[in-house]
Amino acid sequence: MQTVTRKKRKRFRKIRLIWRLLLLSLIVIALGIILLLSYTRMQGPPPIDAVQTTQFLAADGTVMGKEEAGQNRFSLPLTEMSPYLLQATIAIEDRKFYSHYGFDLKRIGGALLANLQSGSKAQGASTITQQYARNLYLSHEKTYMRKWNELLYALRLEMNFSKDEILAGYLNTVYYGHGAYGVEAAAQHFFGKSAKDVSLAEAAMLAGIPKGPSYYSPLNDLEKAKSRQELILDSMVGEGMIAEAEADKAKAEKLVFADEADKEEEEIAPYFQDHVKALLHNEAQMDEAAVDTGGLIIETTLDPALQQQAEDLVEKHMPDNGLQVALIAMDPRNGEVKALVGGTDYNESSYNRATQAMRNPGSTIKPFLYYAALENGFTPVSTFLSEATSFSYDDGREDYAPSNYNDIYANDFITMLEAIAYSDNIYAMKTHLSIGTDELVNVSEKLGLGTFENRPSLALGAQPVTVLDIANAYAALADGGKQREPVFIRQVRDGEGNKVYEQKPPVRQVLREDTAFVLTDMLRGVFEPALNSYTSVTGASVAAQLTHPTAGKSGSTPRDSWMVGYTPQLVTAVWVGFDKDKDINQSVEGQISKRIWADFMEAAMANELKLPFKEPPGVEAVDIDPHTGLLTSDACPNGRTTYFLAGTAPVNTCAEPEAAEDLQEEPETKDPGFFKRFFKWFSIEDGDPSDPSGPTILDEGEESPATE
């Protein structure tokens, strides 16, 4: 009896010990879970910094190009994905996704048992949350330590993000093979459409790929992919997501895959894109990684149609001899750059000649000189004698003799209107010295052309500028004297649609509106053959093409050919030259810039209204004889309607010869300090030893004394 009682007590002690151990284990497990949850809670949300493809969009929404760092992926909210994609993914990857807390104990237990039986770690049990954690933070090696870390990250994700956010993150990062990460990249790659537009059959096909991107890719093995697609459709029926009839219809649907040729999107305007990236780095303070892999949507100002026209014309007109080109087209009303060509072939040279190359502008600088002259009492009919002129300076030891094209001079007095139309260099130099060389420096600085050296040769384009800067300066003339920085970027949005940057430069009234308008009116004369006299207007070769009110100026140096011009709606600047120190053939290569410019302007303006330049207050229009600068009369009936600042128009007619004689002496009598400043310039104090060689004579009366 005692023996039986003793055995019962012993058995009771064992049972009690087991229960105590079990209870202790449960307590330890509970404490462990509490500690684990506390730890994961303290860690906070893990960083969500998956690489995303950045897209560049043109002004019309066209995708211009992508930055993907070798991984083609986009970030979309669930609302922009087909519901079939969500259902198919959950049906095959994690049916209990919306009910578990990041891991599925039953699946883990089953996988662990299978691995013990097989002696391997082949069987997986990862939920969608765990897979998302692995995609973001971990490698794909099959170790228990990786699984443990995966579990920790999954818990942190579940604690800090909603189920929809986790599902969206997973679908945006999971790999579908062929370099496509996320459902958007996959839908585009396999079916040539957005993720929101895929059908049930296509969604089931895509959902089957992540388990084995190479094995189940329909492009690699359609039979295996089709078998898995049908499995997923059956699972969706089993989960009540779709009806069996829908599944049968999807199984029977013949899928059409995107053609390989369609997938190779040609990059639009690579020079433009490079400058946009540079702006984001320098102006928006975005580092390279943020731009290249941040999943940004960069909305630009580029007009794809104008860009294509520019590139087509470059291909049409540029010879295959190493000659290079740059083109900028912008809207002067808002500063938006609409087209940019930085060279003949981006694949051969990514050097952006439109924004990086500093080239001497030649006579394209003269409009800013004449603006300064108008502000200093000159008018469109102010005259100087156009004749071969040699100036001595440095106590007579040096001579400076700028020339006109082919030594062609009026050998008579000409008006400012004529001087602009013919690009007369003698008139320009006399004007420059008359008003003071600092005036052109000041105007150029106001227009963003940089800080110029104060020297006489500036009047003939001796200071280098970029094509972008000269185009932007002319844009200020077209917009009534308003200056703004060129705009390339409308806005930048992150993957969630939040605006993170906007290029909205301030607008400054740097020139007088009335004076800018009078200057524009004179620049229209460049394309008016009626002004032809001792030589032709410099725009004569393209004047017949122009169908809209247009103002402009050409320019040349031994190594550069320029054409810059504008309508009220568009400014375009074209430069042609060699990268290296090599002269261009002015009679042939020197004409290309005008041809490209004129063809482009006409193509770009084809569907635009023929708007006149808006006449501002403070100006008056009179009919003058452009050669004498006097009002028209029966003696000189072929006049030109010309604008003047109010109160400065001539009052005498060309029937009065005495008036003409008085007018020819106008600069000297209007400016009693002219000779004093003129001869002061020739002193050693103001002389520039780099100037005495004088400018090289170039086409159509245009030149530059400077060389690089």
C-alpha cells in the first residue's frame, strides 16, 4: 500500500514538474514575445528606401527618358494597379495576408517540418510582409539567421504600416525578371501597358512569375508560365475572388506580349535631360542617388514636337566634317525652354555646347549696345560716318582698325536703323566709345550675360557667352525688358506624388519696356530687303521664309557663326562652329546657322498666330526715310514706319536739305563730351593691348576682334 502511494506521489511530482516547466516555458515565451514586440516597437519603422526608376516627362506628359541604375522599377499606389493583380498575388503568395501579423505560424511549422524531413532549407514559409522585408533589407541566402532577421523586419513593418501600404510596397519592389522590378515595370515589359490596365489573364500570369522569375517567365517558357497561371486562377476561384466562368475565360485568353522593338524606347533630348539633372544637383541640392534612383517624376518644359524639328534640321543641314551645333528655343513669356540641341550626336559626345561651351558672340552682342545708346540719347536715326577708320592709341604707338565685311562702307552717314540691319562695325565702335564702354558692360550684366571686362572690343563680341545665356538675353527683349532665369523644370514629384521641387524664378524688369520695343522694331529691319543700300541687310538670305513678325541678329567670328531671333512667342538661338581651334568657312559653313534658325522658326510657328510685338506706352511711330533719318515726303516717298521713344522722333522732312546736314552732325552736337571720352580711350590708361590687331573681317558685315 505504501509502495503504491509512493509511486503515485512520484508520478504526481513528475506531472507537477512538467506543468511547472511548461508554465515557465510559456512565461519565458510570453516575456520573449513582449520583449520582441517592445524591441521592434522601439526600433520604429524601418527605412523604405528601395531603388525606384526616375522618369523625365516632356511638357505633354511624354516619357522622355528614365534613370534606373540598372533596375527598372516604379512606385504606384494600389489605386493605380489592377485589382486583379492584388487578388492574384494574395491568392498565390499569402492567402491570410490581411489576417496575420507579419508571419504565419502554421506555414512556418509546416516548412520547418518539411526541411527537417528533407535535411535542407528549401521549403519557404514567407508571408508577403516577410518577402517585402527581404526585398528591402536582406539577401536571398537560405539561412536561419536571415529568416530571423526577416521576421524582425516583418514585425516592424506590420507595427508601423497598414496592410495596404505593405502590399503596395511589395508589389512595387518584387522582381519579375528581365530587369523589371515591381508590377508597373513588369506590366510594361511583358504586355506594353500600365499595371492598372492589365486583364485578369495577364494579372494571373504576372503573379506567377516572382516565385521563379527565369523559370516562370512566359518569354522563357510559356508552357510552365501558363500552367502556373491556371493554378493561380483556380486559387482565386477557391478564395471566392472570381467566378469559375471568369477563370475559364481567362485561361482561354490568348495573351499578346510586347514586341522587343517596342520596349527599346529612344531617349528624347539627352542634352536637355543632362542639364535638368545638373539643375537638380546644383539648384535643388539633390544628390546623384536621389535623382537617379529616387523614383522621381520630373516634369519638364520640353516640347517633343519642337525638339524633333530641331534635331531633324540639324541632321539635314550639318555636314559630316566635325562641325558642331547648338540650339536653344524658349518661350520669352515665361522663360520655358522648349527645345535644346547640344551637339550633332550625343552618343559621340555628351558635351553640351548649348549650356557649357563659352563662345564669342560676334555681332549678336550689338543689340545690347544699341539699347544702351537709346538710353543715352540716341535714336533710330542718329547717324555716324561709315568709312574705313583707324584709331591710334598708346601715345600713337599702336593702331586699331576694325573693318566691315569686304571693306564695304557707305562712305557717308548712316542711321542706327541701317547700322543694325547691315551690322556696320564702324558705327558700333563709334557708338560704344561715344556712350562709354561701361554702358554695354552694365546692360549685359543686367541680362545675365555675366560680368564683362570693360574694353572697347566688347562692341564686336569679344567676351564669350553660352548659347543659353544669349538666348535668354534676347528673351528679355522679346518680353518687354523682363529678365528671368531659363526654366527647364515645371515641378518634381516623389513616388507618392508629393511636390518636392519647382523651378519658379523671379521676374525682374531690367530694361525699359519702351526702349526694348524701339530696339525690337529696329531688329526687324535685319530681315527687310527694302533697307538695302550700300550693302544688303544681314538677314536677306532667309527673309523670304519668315511669315511672322520677327526680330533678330546674326553674328560671326573666325570660328563661330550665330543666328538669334524672336517672335513674341518664341526665341531661338543657333550656334555653329568647331570644338577645336579651327576656323570655319564663312561662305559655306557660316551660313548654316541662319538656315537652321529660319527653318526651325517657321516650322515651330506654323500653327501660331501672327502676333505683332505689343506696342507699350511711351513710344510713337512715324514714317521716315531710313537712309537720311528724316520724315518721308514727296521727295522720298518710300519710307519705313519706325518707332521712337516719345518726343524723340524727327520733325524735319527729307525735302529740307539743311535739316539733313544738321542731323548728320547729331551725335557730336548732342553729346559735347564725346571727343573727350573718345580720346581718353586711346590713352594708355584705357587701352587694351589685345585689341590693336583688330577684328577679322567676316560675312555680311559681321565680325569679332576676339579669338579664343
